[in-house]
Amino acid sequence: MEEQGRHYACTLCPGPHVATPGALGALEEAAQTPGEFLARHALGDWGELDENDRQENEFSLARGFRLLSAYNLSNGTRIWVITEADCSATTLLLPSILTAPKQATPQRCLFFLLHSRLRAPPDLRKT
């Protein structure tokens, strides 16, 4: 992370932080907080990406395109962090939301990094 993150903190414009209810539920189940993954993403630690995806992020960072990071939670659940090209938002989500059969647009929940525990409403945790 040190090598990757040495110059990204000021370059990456994360925009508002949002998360899908499923991502919030997964983080709660793993007893982890969004802040640790948002911080790694902002520092250029792309997590568990293959070399091609890492190179794509480097290219995208230099040109202002969308950025993707992938992390495994302590319970093995994979979570993605995506910063939009226009810096309109950085979203935490489960990869399954983008690979699932055609569905309605995923609902997003706004959260604040100052909160130590985030809870999605029970009826939204599996989306």
C-alpha cells in the first residue's frame, strides 16, 4: 500500500460516500466499518484486483475515469468501492448487485464516516 498510495490522497476526489443496503449489511455482519475501505481506496490501495485492473486504475486515475477497488471482508465477503469519473460519488457495494439478473436500479443509503456503527434497515440488508 505504501508504494501505491504515496501520491493519491490529494488526487482522488471521492465525492459523497454512499453504500447499498447489502454492503452495509455485509460490513455489519463482518464487524467492520466503511472507513477502513474508503481510506484504502482513497490512498490508491486497490485491494484484491488483478494486475490488469490495477493498471486500468492507474490509467483511469491519470485521466479522470472511474476507479474500482475490491476488498475481502473478514468473513470472506467481497466488497467493491467505486469512485465515479465525475467525482459525484464513491459507492460501497457488493459485486452481486451488478452481476445479478436485470433488476430495478439499486437503492443507495447515505452514510457518514463519523458514525462508528452503521446499520441498514433489516428489510434492505439483502439487496
